[in-house]
Amino acid sequence: MNSKRWQHIMEWPLVVAALTFLGAYSWQVIGAPTGIYAQLAMALVIITWLVFVIDYVVNLWLAEDRWAWFRHHLFDLAVIALPLLRPLRVLRAITVLHILNRTVGTAVRGKILIYTASASALLVYAAALAVLDAERGTESAINSFPDAIWWAFVTVTTVGYGDMAPMSGLGRMLAVCLMLGGIALLGVVTGTLASWIVEKVSTDAEENQSATVAHIHALEESIAALTLQVETIGGQAQTGSESLRHTGDRFEDSTYSDPA
């Protein structure tokens, strides 16, 4: 068993665990279950957390250079330490959609757009859940899930109307993380759009250049054909002129030699 084999085996189990966590966490925050249902939701959260812990420990154990793997997988550690980030593991499933793309450039851009859109939706949803959970029992205006979704959209897009704001320290920490995430997502979207425009302009320029070269080649062929026709006609005219000259010479010779 090596690291790549383990990651391949755990790919979809981690996606299922992320979806399960997201559902259980949503149930805890929005549904506010009590009694046995609250225990069931907590059990699901703990089970999914254990799945991520096991995956992290096994990957670290199988890594050839464990310290280098640890430094390059700090997000995985954050997923374990911060339950809010656990749903983002579901984004691994997005990579299977690259088969929908036809060219290398389109595949890369399509993957980025799909990943960014999915990350944005999960980020807004998870942040709304977390801030609603943090702001309950405070004087904050964020006291329902629709309010939390509105606040998350306003924050991630860096609009910041100011009609709602978290009051607790944890809520403000979440707001800072969401602001930074929003700036990063806007940068990705802007860069992807700029890349598409540049490629589109380059493609049009290449097509125009190819059309121009084709027209030049066609013009050169037409000129060569006309040149050949002119040379042929000139040769025929020269042949006819020589024939007439020879006929005239014979006529003159016959005139001078006539005894009359």
C-alpha cells in the first residue's frame, strides 16, 4: 500500500463523509434537533471527523518525506482542526468533470470555473451556517438562516452594506476569513475571464492570419496560371508570325521567278 493507492481508495469515501458532515451540521444549526435527534446529529459529525482524522494519519504515515507532506498539506490539518472547512472536501469530486472539456485550454479553464463556482457556493453556505451558530444568543441581527445567507453573500462579494454584522469574536473571525476568501474568488474569476479573452483574441488572429495566407497562395497560383497562359499565347503568336513570314518569302520567290 502506497500513498497514491490510499488516496485513490479514499477519494469517494471522503466525498461521502463531507456531504454527511454538511448535512449533519446543517441539521444541527438550522433544525436545532433535541433529544435523540441531537445525539444522532452529533454522532454523524463525530464519525465524519474520525474519517478525516484516519485519512490524514494514514497519508502522513505512508508519505516518503513526512515533514514535506505535512508542510504541503496544512489545509488537510485545518480540515481536521476546524469543522467549518470539512465540507470543502466535497470539491474533490469536481475533478471528474474534466472529461466534459475537449481541448487542454478549455479543460483547465472549465475545471477552474467549476471548482470556483462550487467553492463559492460551499463557502457561502458553510459560512452562513457557522455565523448563525456563532451569533445565536447575541444582539446580532443575524438570527435566522436567510439572514445568514444574505450576510454571507454580501460579505463574500465584498459589497458590505453594513445592515448586518457579527457581534461575537468567533463571528468576526469568520467574517474576516470570508472576506479574504471572497477576494481570492474574485481574483480567480477575473483571471479566468482575462485568460478567455486573450485566447479568444489569439484564436481570431490566427484564423485571420491563416485566411490571409490562403488568399496569398490562391493569388500566387492565379498569377502563375495567367503567366502560363500569356506565355502560351505569346508562343502561339510568335509561331503564327514566323509562319506568315515564311509564306510571304515563298510568295516573293515565286513572283521573281515567274517568266512572264
